Amino acid sequence: GVLALMGVHPENWALLTEAMRIASVDAQADGDCVRLIPCYGLHPWFAHEHLPPEGSTEAPAWFPLLREQLLMTPNAAVGEVGLDKVARSQGGKGTRKEMWRGQMQALELQLGLAAELRRPVSMHCVKATGGFYEWARSAVKKGRPLPPAIALHSYGGSPEMVLAFSKLKGAECRFYFGFSAAINLRNSTVEAVSANMRACPEDRILLETDVDDTEGSEQLLVDIYEVLAEARGWSLDETVERVQANSRNFFGSCWPCPAQEPSA
């Protein structure tokens, strides 16, 4: 299997880079590829902590660091970025207004960078799906480039918004929708999650753990795979094949291991 690891603020980007270095050494010793995808980004929970002074025209200090990190890591995706209208400051500081300003500024900068470097994006979007759709639609109308692919992970919007993103005219960006047992099955009903899964184009569905450690992650994946298989009327084997293909297509050139050619 392949794991996508999210760096969520500048202070842990270096830890992610070191984890990738260690994984590379281990993989070389085993004659294998590194089955990890590094993702660097500024998460909306922390964006307000890195705001430049209001009225400043200079890019915030973290942005050139992110650019440098992505340029040094050509197989890295951008993430985890996004919007969260109900987020609370992790450091105990930051008004709602400051947090939203930080989130919007960070999101626009990071999506612009992902578009420039042609990297896929993992996006956190809580109680802001409609707002992000309007932003994306406005960007398309203005001719602003979008990243090649954006995954709304642990998707919690409505089936109607799935259809809206999927039919966004003029957008070269491919929108994917991720689902996890840890978040979706905890915060919603199986019926509601299944309705969203059925609304998704079959080639735009991703499944994930959305946890910060591996303990219990295999069972979480089994649980959400079973929900998807039931929702779409697929066998488990077919579900695995489809999700793996979607994952490779979403990550594109960031995918760490070449797809195995079918045996003759």
C-alpha cells in the first residue's frame, strides 16, 4: 500500500522531510520504492498564526519556504490546506475574523502555487463547501489557473455540491471526494455517507484513514471500503481496484511506485 503523509504547518515540514529520508534509506535496503507520498501545506487551523500585518503586500514568511520545499521534492503534493468555519485556534489565540482571513489568504496562495507547479491538492473543507465552490467558479470565470486535481477529503458536503463541483464548466481541475470511517462515519450516518458516494463520479472517489497514527487504521479502511462497496453495488475486489486506480490518477506524477503491468 501507499501512504500520503500530511505536513500541516512549517514547524513539522522538516519532520516530514526527515521521515521521507529514513523511508528512502529503508526502501533502498529492501530493493523497494518508497511507498509514501509527502504532502506539504499550511492547514486552516494554523493559518492565522502566520498572518502578515494587515495591509502588508508581501507574501507571508512561510510561503517561500513552502515553494522551496515543493521544488526540492518533485513528487510532493500540496496539503493539507483548506477552509474551516468552525475551527478553534490551536494556540488559544486568534479571533474568528483573523482565522478566516488567514485561511483565505493561505488557501489562495497555496492553490496558486499548486497550479503553477502542477501538483495535486488535499483540501480540508468544513462548513465551507458552498463558499469554496463559489470561489472556484469565480476563479474559472476570471481565467485563474487551478491545480490539476483537488481532493475534498473526508467530504462532508451534500450530494448536490458533489454534482456542482463535478459539472463546473471551464475548470481543468479534476475534483475528487474522499471518505473516511474516522470522520465521515463518526459525524454522519451510513445512509448520508452512502448518498454522497453514489453522487460521485465513479472515477473521482477516494478512501482514506484521516488519522494521525497507524494504530487501528487497517480496520478503519476495511470499514469505509465496505460502505463504498455496498453503496455502489460493487464487490470488495472491484472497490479496491477502482479506488487504487483513482488514487493513482489523483496523485499523478507524485505516485511513488510504477503501476504493475498485468502479467501475460
